[in-house]
Amino acid sequence: MEQTDSSRGRLGTWVAVAAWLLVPVLPADALAQRQAAQTPRFLILAPIPEDPGDSAFAVELGDELRSRVEGKTRRRLTVISKDRIGEALEASGFSRDAILDRSASEQLARFLQADAYTVATLVRNPAPRVSLRLIDLRRSGLSGWIHYEGQAGTTARQVAEAIADEMERHVRAAERTQECYERRDRQDFRGAKDRARRAFEEVPNYPAAALCIAVVYEVERAPPDSQIAVLEMAVRGDSLNARAWDMLGRAYQQLASSRTDPGQAHEDSLRAAEAFAKQLLSDPNDTRLRTGIAALFITLRQYERARQLLDEGLERSPEDLTMLQLKARACEEGELWSCLVEALAAQYEIDTSLVGNVEFYAKIFGAAQSANDTSAMLRWSEEAVRRAPQSVALWRARSSALNAAGMTDSAFVAYQKIAELDPSDIRPLLGMAQILTERVKIDSTVALDTVTLGQVDSLLQRVVAMTSNGSQPTDTTVWMNVAVMYFRPATQMIQARVRPDFAIRWLEKAKTYDLRKQLTTQADFFLGLGYMFNLSSAFDFNRLSESRSCQRLRELDDYLRRLRSAMTAGASVQPSTAQQVLSNIEGIEKFVVEAGRAWNCS
């Protein structure tokens, strides 16, 4: 199986930046002249062992492989000697047996003017396994992978012999590929394709040969399907071949542009984007390529795929602001709210210009709210009002966060701040009224907190005044909210038989502000009950009989009329209860009539 560069990151202790990078190499035309006259120069390097303890075996394997390949391909390849490699390494301050990773291997290959080189990995326990990649630099035709798996106890020489035997097939395929190049250069396209097919007979899906045909198809302007077929052969032969993936992606884009069916075009565009993404296998640290591909996925509305690609890059470069900004865009457009909070939070840590930015705080809070992330809502609203304490919008966000977390005492303070900053805003008044109402315990065993309820009443009356034009409301919805806030605690008082006199006043106010008549019937029913429960407290019948007061008798008559009217209007809520209440007051109503006659009350 092909190895990605990331799988070898732990071997960095063997790798350093080589001084040969600063040494000039031959110009391209000079190299072309040299190649025409010489066999390809081939650099074979020791494989990178998974276990550092196998370094000696890896070095020995590299030496043995170099020797075996040189013996088998003397007239076809020029294998760069161990001495020449050692001189280059020592000149740069390294050991002759230094083991290099892919990047350093390429640098050494270019310094030594190699036409191709190897990068390999070695696992020795329990038995040796080698995955060797052939990498072409200058039209050598060498490409693809050689995989070897031996038995426990296999020596480095035996491994090298087996790999060298397999490499002979690749060398023959490379020779056919070179012939493909030559015929292609002479515009003998039929001959070029014939030589490439001969390379496939040696090694199926031989990458260099497939790429040679792909270029021929480009020149011939062959249909995209033809190019895609050979390019897929190339990537099957070498899944780390960045050029093949790039060409495959462009071929799919060309195919997409030729489609008349939007659905098929979209599918081809997705295949193109995935092909471009595979380029990152060869160089995961190419941030520019990664962001370009992520942007393409966003354009295609593949937001989760873009996020995944950017997260992989951010694991390597967590403070890359460009990737973080692009991740935030992908998450926002894709409505991946938790992801957006994460991306924005990471930006905030490294971009000092965001500190105190009201728009930023509003954005990250909105994302946290959409994600139902109460913890993030609390964190960012607190940071926001600390950095921008005069922003009403941020204080509103803070109150929402505190309410969501059930921190009503703190929410009350936030509402007070909002009311202070924006006296025209009725919402904090309603919010404070709601919190105060919830603090009041309505229970027959506890005295009613009329002081707090008085504060609620005061706040609600301020709201009514702020939404009134004379005696008419400017916003019926607000008045309905006020009606509900009077209605609910009042009905609770009636049901608990706690201060029905207080409940009656609040139910009357609820009816006043219930302009849409949505609560009126229920309010009348509870109002009737309230009058009934409060009757014995409002009137002392013994004292009334003794005093024979016509004034008090008229007051009782008025009270009973209101009770009957309310209960009759609300009877549909609970007809049986209403009938019972009305029956109960018939005797009292009869007493009023008879006492009025007896006391000569007009």
C-alpha cells in the first residue's frame, strides 16, 4: 500500500534541511542535452524504517539494492554510486548513511542531477515489508510502486534481490515510455500510443506511460472520457502522483462543462474536486493547494468535505488564518454551527483585530445560539460585554445566554443594563417582569409577596404607557403579552385560594389588555371564582345584618352582579363549576332583595 508523507512524520529526527539546496543545478536545456547523450541517472536511497532500531538494516538494504540494480541495468541506467551520495551528504554535514525523508530525498536527487529516484519505507517486524516508490524527475520513464513482503529472517541481500528483479520490469516499461516520449515529440502520436501500450504489458497501469498517452490525447483534442480513462490508470499505478491527479481533475472539469444535464455536470465537478484533493497525498503541507480545493468544494456546496479538508490542514498549521477564515465560510454557508463557533474562536485567538469587534461577537454568538451551545453563548456574550460594554445588541445577547442557562438573577442585571442603555426598549422591562414573577411563590402556606408583584405591576404599566397613543395601543401584540403576564399569576392565586382580592385586580387588568379577546372567557371564569372565594372576606354578613346599612347592602348587590356576570360569561370553561357557583349565590341574592325591602333601601 502506498505511504503518505504524513505517515513518516515521526522519522523527522533523521532529516534536516540540506545545504545542497543552495547549489545551482544545470539549466533545463543543458540537462536535455545531457539526457539525450546519456542513460538516465538513477538515485537509489535507503528506505525509511518504521522502527529506528532497523536503521542499519535499512542502510544495508539500500546498498544491496543499489548494487543489484546496477548489475542488472548497467547499459540502461546509470545508478548513482554510494560514494557520490556519501560525498554529497558529508559536504552538507551529514553522515554517509543518513536516512532522508521524501522532501530531503528530492533535494538530494536534484543536487546530484538524477533523472529519477526512490523513496521507500521499511517494516521489519515480524517479517520485512518494503514499499518503494519510483519518482521521475526528467523524462526517465521510471514511475510507480514496488511492494515486497518476505519471510521472517529474510536478509537485506535477499530483499534487495527480489526488489531488483521486480524493478527490471519497471525499467523495461520505462524504456517503452521513453520511446513514447520520443514519438510524441515527433508528433507520431500513433507510435507513441503503441509504445505506451507496450509499457502496460510490462507493468499494468504504468503511470509514466499513462501520462504520456494523456498528453497525446490533449494534443489530439480527444474527448474527456478518453483522457479520464488513461489518467485513472495513472493514479491506480501511483496514487501519490500529483500531476496525474491534477490532469484527471481538469479532465473531469472539461467533461462537466460539456454536459447538458446539470445533475451529471455537478457529479463530474465533484469528481474533479476529489481528484484535486488527492494531490494533497503527495504534499499535505501545500497550504495554497489545500485552500484552493476547499474553496472549490464550497462552491460545489460540499461544506462538510471542505471542513474536513481544512481541518486536516489546520492539524499541521493550527494558526493559519487563511484556512481558519475559509473554514468559517464553509461552516457558515453549510449551517454547520458548532463548526463555525470553533473556527471563529480559533480566529479570535490569533487575530487581535477581532478584539472589541461588535460584529464578530454578534456572529459567533449567533452561531453558538444556532448550535444550542449554551456554554459557548455564555463565554462569548461575557467576552463581548466586557470588551464592548456600551453595545445594546451585545447586552441583549448576554441576557439571552443567561436565560438559556437558567441564570435569572444575572439576566435581571443584564436587562437593567439594556434598559439603561436604551430607555425606549420595552423588552428588558418585560424580561424583568417575567423574572420577578417567577420569584414569587404562590402557595397557601406562604404569605404572598405583594411587594415583588407590585414591582411587576409597575414594570408592566411602564410597558403599556410606552406602547400607548392616548387610550389606544400602538402595538396590540405587546398588550397581549402584558395581558398574559397579568393572567397567569392571577389564575394561580385563584386556584391556590391565595389573596383572591389581589387576583381579581390582576384579572381585570388582563381583560383590559386582552384586545384580541383570546383570554377573556377564561379570565371571566377565574374572575367569577375569585369573587366567590373572596366573598366572605369582603363582607361580614353578621355585621351587615346588625348594621342594616343600605350602603353596604348596595355594595354587596354590586359585588354579586359582577360575580354572576363574570361566571356566566366564563361558564363554558367549566360548566358544572359555573352552575354550582351560580346556585350558591342565589340565596345571597335573595337575602339582598329581602333585606332591601325590610331596611327600606331604595
